[in-house]
Amino acid sequence: MRYLVADVFTDVAFGGNQLAVFPDAAGLDGRQMQAIAREMNLSETTFVTPGSAPGRFAVRIFTPGAELPFAGHPTVGTAVVLKHLGRTEGLDEIVLEEGVGPVRVVLGDGGAILFMQGPADTRPMSVAPVAIADALGLGEADLAADPWQAGYGNPFVFVALRRKEAVSASVLHGDRWRGVTQGLWGSHAVYVFAAIGHDGETSHLHARLYAPGLGIAEDPATGSAAAALAGSLDTDATCLLIDQGIEMGRPSRIEARITREAGVVTGISVGGAAVVVAEGRLLRLP
């Protein structure tokens, strides 16, 4: 069975976040897909089958540990791979039918942009901020705001820090994290970020993502977290430029845009570049 590997949210090969795409996955069941994702051992692997109409593709997304209803770098990367294979010829946009529902994707030259409607589902935290900071090896004074939870079908805990240096110094202590977040909606992943500059209506952020509940120690680029942040952050900015993966040696750049009416988020977009870097064949199935 054929697969391709793309580096996503980068325009330079061997940067960004790796993604394996199986473009002809008809006949595989969920158990097989999960086993293959564990074998690939990347942050995510996608499996593509024909969608419900022309220009639509059914996509299932797996981490090494779980299936996701939605994820950003698999959405962007899968769209770029489909274009690379010539399966989107004549189309400026496509729809990926994911667990969260249909996701509209606009195709670009070497990249793609996904769109989500409305604000992110946002929920308060039932855990003391100091306990969240401690689980990250930080102090309460490092926090720029109280942590919160948000997501578009895939929830995260968001932790805003005062300084970029605190983001770089953060270390997720798994035992402490599990101890304080057990049963929490977004406990599977924590997104740590700091504002590092502003340019008009654009905010520049530096971020890291730890996802122990999904079998990912650290993720170099997380589009679904960028989407949820854009859809839930209390900010006047209309654009977030997010650098992630720096500490891992896989630098990425994610652009998230926010649309509002009367101060209320009506939708967001998340986009970036992707580079197809490899192609291979799986010689046996689980």
C-alpha cells in the first residue's frame, strides 16, 4: 500500500511536522489504521478514501495512540499531497470529510488553508493555575493569564506565559500532569505559548505542544491547537503568526486568521506551506 510523507507548516524540507498520507486506504478498518499509525510513529498519519461527491475526500486521522476527529497539520498536509498526486486538478478548493465534519480547504502554491466556522468550544479550568504551572516545571509568576480549555472537536489546555524564555524552559512532568488533570476535557494535550511581538493587527507567538495522552511527547506544529487558540483567545488581533518546533530542531510557521462580527468570532482559518519529501510502500498489513 502506497504512502507519502510531507513536512507540514514549513517551506523547507526536513522542517515542520512530518505527516504520512495513505492516499488509497479503501479496505482498511480502524484497527489496521491505528496499527499502521503506530508503525509510522509520526505525530499523525492520514488515510484517504473517496468522499461523498467530486472534490470531497474522506480522511481519517490517527496519532500513534488514538484517532482524532480533526487536526490541522494532517488537514493541510493531506490537501497538499492530494494536489501533488494530481487528484485536485482544476480545483481551487476541496472538502475533507473528517470526524468533526466537512472541512473546507483552499489550495495554494505549495500550501493550503483550512477554515472552521464560529468560535471554538471554550471551557473553564477546574484545576488551580499554580498546579498547571508546576506540572510544566514553571512557577505561577510565569503565567500571563489563567489557563483555559478550547477546541474544534479536539480539545487542548492553553497556558499563556509572560516570556518566550519560559516557553523554552517548560518541561511537561507526566506524573504531575496526570495527577492534576485526570478527567479534564483537554487533558490529552497542553499548548504553551507567549506573545513575542505585535505588528498592527498581527500578533507573533512562540509555542510548544505536549500531547502525552495521544502518544506524542512534543509536537513540532499543531494546526488544530492554533485553530482553537485563534477561536478562543481574548485578543484584538486578526492574525496570529505562530512559531513552533524551534526547541525540537523542526521549526514551523503557522498563520491563523480570525474573523469577527460585533466582537464575536464567526470563523477562523489556519494555513501554511508543506513539502512532499518521500514516498514508500507498506509491504504487509496488520
